[in-house]
Amino acid sequence: MQLNEDEQDGLENIQEVIGEAATWLMNSRLPVNADNLMMVLRARRVMVKEKQLQRTLETCIRYLRARLVKPL
């Protein structure tokens, strides 16, 4: 399956945002799990003003929530 350029950019943004949240958790000596990642992403979503970043954060939260309900 081939992703178009917009989808690829979105996927890279999601990976970057989740990576930043995981790094913050590790630096804070907190466990990196879906619940804690969602906590960090929600807090960051409230603090940012840029609409594109808010959408990316919301997408990340939805992805993690879906993973909690239906793990691989």
C-alpha cells in the first residue's frame, strides 16, 4: 500500500509527537505506556495554539485510545 505525500507527512508528524511525549516521560522517570502518553499529549494539546499541531495531537490520542481498546 502506497501512502500519498500528505499521509506520509502526517504519519511522520504523529511518530515525532509520540516520540517527544515518550522522551518527556523517560526524562521524568515515568513509565512509557499508552495511558501516560495520552496524558502528556492531552496536556500539550491544551497548551498549543497552532491548529495543525492540535489536530496532530488529537490524532495521536485517538490512535493510542484505539490501541488500548484493541491491542495487536
